[in-house]
Amino acid sequence: MKMAKKLLALVLTGVMAMSVLTGCGSTASRQAAGKLEGMLEGMLKEANPNATVEVGSEELANKAIEAATTDDGKFETNAKKNIKAALKEGNNDKYVWYAYFEAEGKNETNKAQAIANEILKTETNSSVTIGTNKAVNSLYVRIPGKYNIKAGDEFVLSMKEFTVTSDDGKTTTDWIMAVVTCKAVENK
């Protein structure tokens, strides 16, 4: 019986350790998501006052990084085009935006601002809206049977730091890839 209890304790300890290690997103991602949510709430008071930002898996950020970089860690010549093509794939029910920027000197507010710049659109009357037309897949987002759609309230942030090697191969720079998605909803 003692051996079974020890084994059970060991298994539970392992499960708890794994759950901590595989928690959704890094601390930096959670902090950036919190700042981004605050910015969206502040800027979208009338257009989308219930906007929330959750941290998702790093899957889309990894997909974008893979599309943007070569096997030897340099930026692809057509990085932006490659990222757009990669992020359009399989995301027809949600809007997708991305931003990548150098990590050095960027606090969580700076990161959130860089991401918000890709998502938000300032209208001619100075109001701020969600720039669905700025999404990489804006022309392809659909809800079957619905013709008047918009971005919903629930945004998901996929963020990952990555290293880029200079063209001469002598120096490296840390960058951040951020991908934000938002399910399309019917515009009632």
C-alpha cells in the first residue's frame, strides 16, 4: 500500500509539473495580451466595447516564423508574402492579422501597440474600428449562409520570440512574431 501511495504521489507531481510547463502562453504573451485588451477596450468603446484577448498556442506564430525565415535563420526575400499565404490557409472562419518586430527595447505596452496598429483602423471621422480589411485573409473569411459579417469580440494572440541571422551570418537579432485571430460573427 505504501508503494502505491508513493507511486501515486510521483505521478501526480509529474502531472502538476507538466501542467505548469505547458500552460497557455508565456508570461510575456499574457502580459502583452492584457495590454492589447486594454487598448482595444479603450479605443473601441463604441464599436466593440466587449473585446477580449486571450493567449492561444504558439502554433500560428510558429507557422508565420517558418514562412518568414530560411533554414539558416535569415529572413526570406518574400517574408511578408509567405506569411500571408501561410496564415490564410485553414482560417476561413476567422480574421487573421500579424505583426513582427525587433524585440530589443520593447516592453509589453510597445508590443501591444505594434499589434494593435495592425488590427485597428482609424476612420475618416476619427473613430477607431476593427480593421477587418487589414486582415491577411479579409477577402476569404466566410460564415456559411451569412452575408453580413464582422469580427467578433474574442481575439486570440499567438506570440513567439525568434532569432534572425544577418545576411552576412555574423550577427543575430531577436524578433517577435505576433498573430491575432478573431472569429467572424454575423453583423446584426
